[in-house]
Amino acid sequence: MSTLALLRQATGLNLSRATVERAVRQRMETLGAIDREAYQAQLSQGEPSRDELAALIELVVVPESWLFRDAGAFAVATEFAKARLAGGARLVRLLSIPCAGGEEPYSLAMALADAGVAPTAFAIDAIDLSAACIARAEAGIFGRNAFRSKNLSFRDRHFTPVEDEQYAIDAGLRRRVRFRQGNLLTSEIAAPRTYDVIFCRNLLIYFDAETTAVAIGRLAALLADDGVMLAGYAEVPSFTRNGFTALPYRQAFALRKAAAPDTPGTPVWARLPLPRSDNTAAAPDQPAPARPRTRPPARPPVATTPVAPASAPPAPPAPAPAPSSIPTVTTLAPVADLAQARLLADQGRPAEAETACRTVLAQQPDNAEAWFLLGLLAEGTRPEDAQRHLRRCIYLQPDHYDALCHLALLAGQHGDTAGAATLKARAARVWRRRNNTSKHQ
């Protein structure tokens, strides 16, 4: 089996030949190896081959995350845990896969602690393919680049400064997260329906359609029948095509299993006291939600340079809504903005999300983030359109890391190994520059 095939089999990632060749060259240089055939033979020889394959995997996996990335997801997870415990559960189990350097599971632990959930009432499992990521996560030490939120009060509550502008997370919270190396596609993660909440964000974008379906099937098996899945916003359509239904909580990219749970009463996910984006009435025993806003709060953009949303003309006066009313999509600004586009994508409504993106672009043709979202929406069904939109994005914003990564994946899928290698090299430079800049600020 070729090295490319071995790595694809081991990771499930749709890796390009150029990416694998670059990793092999780097490993051979490190080992002082000259003979490529001998190195290839080494990969298929017992225990040493597993160690070497693991070293290669570290070179093709480039994780990026930060603490409290997409805060709406943590709000849903926290309210779900509180409701589950109020209903009589003694322990809420949560899973973060992949967990990168621990940013996501630690954010979850902090959110639960801040909400008053007892440390003994929740347990978080965190799994990643990369041994280096697991080691970094277990250490629980983060640099400036992990703190990108505008509100950093959580850092004062849960971290202790250490040398070189690093921060160590509270030891008690660190004990609430169990880290281990594993692969969603091949590892035995847990028994069926173990987890009440699963975070699996920005993983499926690296899989082909067949692998995506397999991955979602494994996640569905791990999730409780009335549990909540939290995905990346570009991945919601993939989930809705594979047995999940989008939940209406704003900017959370939350989903549930499409089949109704075989349990009495209203499911927990249907009665969380959080702002919604549909017209489902709140459960009578829940606090009334806030009055609808003209426009929902904007999700923090993936791009390094925030883009201002289109301004809406003044809405005509409307009668005050009933106390139990919940915002609907129709209460959003009549002039679409990116928040509305993301909201529609979150609900599994890609055609309407695309229309909202094009409305933004009609007003702001140089809005790089709108081109990026438009590219993501086209990626699964119209790859040529996706490539065109993403190229427009990086033309407008050359250091758009996520657009470069998606373009590299599309190029690799279409056999353009040279183009994929160039794009991945650009993305790697952006990644290094961003990290180096954050370390020296």
C-alpha cells in the first residue's frame, strides 16, 4: 500500500499527494534516510511502522482553535446540561472530537462551572487523532493566540499566568476532562448513546461525501437519542442530509437526531431557555425569551479582519409581541446581512443562505467573508462554483486561512496536486505568521 493510501486509511482525511510527499520528505530528512523504497518498506513492518505512521500523521494534521470559539454552542451545551440535571440525571457526559489542543473541552468545562454546574455532575471526554495535540491539551497551558474573545474575564477566573505570557488552566477543571488519542472512524470511542452532548466541529469539511456519511453515522451512534450535536456552521447541511435536524438556537449550529426520541414528555433540546430563530412556542414552564431584535448578534467571523454587516433601513413600527413569542427568520433585517446568512445555513436552508449572501454581495461586492460563505455553501454540490467563490475571497483577502484550506482540499479532489500543494503552503505560512505574531505581541 502506498504512503498516501496508508495515511488516508489511518486518518480518513482526503489528503493530496503533494501534502503526503512533503511529509515523507520531512520525515526522511529527520531520520537521515535516503532510500525512498526502504522507507516505504519500513512503514509496513510491525510496531516501528505504527510509530513512524504516527509521526507522519502529525505532519499532515494542522489543527487550529481558540477558547470559546463560537460561544453560542457553549450556551446551548450548558443549558442542555442544566436541564438534564434538573430532570433527575446524576451525570451529564459530553464529548469533544476532535479536541485539538484542548481549547474546546476546556471552554466547555469553564462554561459549565460558570453556570453553577457542580464539577461532579459532568464529565468531558476529549479525543484527537494527534498525539501532540493530546499532550498539549493535557498540559493545559495556552498562549495569547488561544484568547481571541473580546471578553476575557474567563481568563481571570480560570487561569493562572505562567512564564512567557502563557496561562495555565485551573487544575480542578483540568481534572474534569479526560483526554485520549483516537480516530472517530476507527477507534472504539464509547458505548452507544453514551453522550448527552457531542461537539464535532470543522472535521467533516476534510472528508469526502462517503467518509462524511460514515463519520456522522458513528457520531449518531454515540449520541443519546434526545442529545444535542454541535457542528461547524459549514457542516450543518451534511448532518441534515444524514439523519439530523437543525435546532433553532441562534449561532449555535446545533442539531438533533431526526427520529423523535422514544421518551415521554418534551425532549430537553425543545425547551431550552435560549433565543431561537423559529416560531416554535416556548415550553410553558420556561422563562419567556427576550423580545425579538431587528438583527441577531453577528457570529465572530472566521476571517482575520472582521467585516461590518450591511446596515438595515429603519423598520416601520410594529405592535409589541406577546411575552411568549420567539424571534423568527422574518424578524431579521429586511436587508440581509452575514448573520442572517449564517443563521439560515445553521438551520439547514442552504438555498436561502445563498440568497442572503448574494444580497450582501449586491451591496458589498468586495465582502470577502460573504464570498467565503458562498463558497462553503456550494462546496458539496457545485465544486466549480465553490472554487470560483473561494478564489474571489482570497483575491480580496489573501491571508484568509480557511478559504485557502478549502481551496486546497477542492484542488486535491480534482487531481490538481500542484495547485493543492501551493495553496496548503500559503495556508501554512498564514498559520505560522499568525502564531508568531501572537507570541510577540
